Amino acid sequence: MKLLHKTIKKVEEDIENYKFNTAIAALMILVNNGLPKDENLQKEWKNIFARLLHPFAPHLAEELWERIGEKKSVFFSSWPKYDEKITVDNEVTIGVQVMGKVRGEIKIGVSEDKDSVLAKAKANEDVKKWIDGKEIVKEIYIPGKILNIVVK
């Protein structure tokens, strides 16, 4: 459901900014991710997808709309709403560099401090082999983006 709500938000913003190619790309990502397992969620997913697709491929959207059992035209349906709370990421994956080269990736909370991020990086097996037995001279952390460890 998170990806569905993120897609609604992305498509809405892209249409407002006339970025139709990236809106279509977001729809492609949604489709490539596949349908949810739950049948009730599948119907909701298809319903929302048809409404998002309608501005770009109206005939295809109408066909899908009819196949999911809707009676009126998709043209008369309202634009889907997204839940802002669902679209917010609580975790991000950042790259960990040692001496300027990416040596691993770690998942962190969006509001984690430098010390806990550094501890997770040091515990990562891919990073550990590059820093073990070496003195850490400097740590450069750009919150939510990257951590660079300079060793001697």
C-alpha cells in the first residue's frame, strides 16, 4: 500500500508540473511491483491504477475499469487521494564510503544521529573489512545521504 500511495502522490505532482514521462514511469514501477496478494486490495489497486492511467491512456483505463466491474465510466470517477502518513519513509538506505569509495550500504532511521549511524556502519561486514586494524581519522556524515570514513 505504501508504494500505491507514493505513486498517487508522484503522479499527481508530476501532472501538475507537466512531467508526464516521469508520471508514466511511476505507473510502470507500480505495475512491475505486482498486485498485492489480498483480493480486496487487488480490486482497490486496480481501481486506483485505472484512475491514474486515465489521463495518459484513456481507452486502456476504460477497458480496465469495465473489467474490474465498475459501471460508470472512469471519466466520472474522482482522482484518488493519498495518505501523507503512508508516503513518508521511516528508513533510508545510505552508502558507506571508506576513503571515498563506496564499500557498503546500511539501513538507518531518517532521524538517526551520527554516532548510531557510525556504529551500524562499523558493524556492517562489507565495511568492517576495510576499517579493521586501521585508525579512523575522520567521519563525514551527510544526514540521510552518505557516510564517509577516512582511515589511516
